Amino acid sequence: MTITSNIINNKELSPCVRNCCLDGNDVCVGCYRHLSEIVGWRDKSESQKKAILVCCEQRKNKPLISK
């Protein structure tokens, strides 16, 4: 099940998995939200949250590039 469908189906619009750690691009390695998406999460509309969740799913499925 995807992050988006799991959260929306459970009516819990927060992807937080309590594994908060930002990577070098300021993206949380637990929920895949960018720092700018985490800040003010509670104040965002449901449609804004859903759009962020779609971005999270895309980040999660994006292959990692090794340096």
C-alpha cells in the first residue's frame, strides 16, 4: 500500500512515521516530506496535504543516486 492511499484510507492525514531525520536535500527519510512541507503541516488544507502526499510517494519511489 502506498503512503498516500494508506493515510487517506485511514483518515489520518499525516505521513509522519516518527523517524525524523533530514537528508542532504532537507527531505525526511521517514516520511519523504521536504522541510518546507513539514513546517506548518497542521495549517495546510486537506487538498494541500494530499498534494504533498503525492510528492512524498514520488520521492519514495525515486531511485537513489550514489555518489
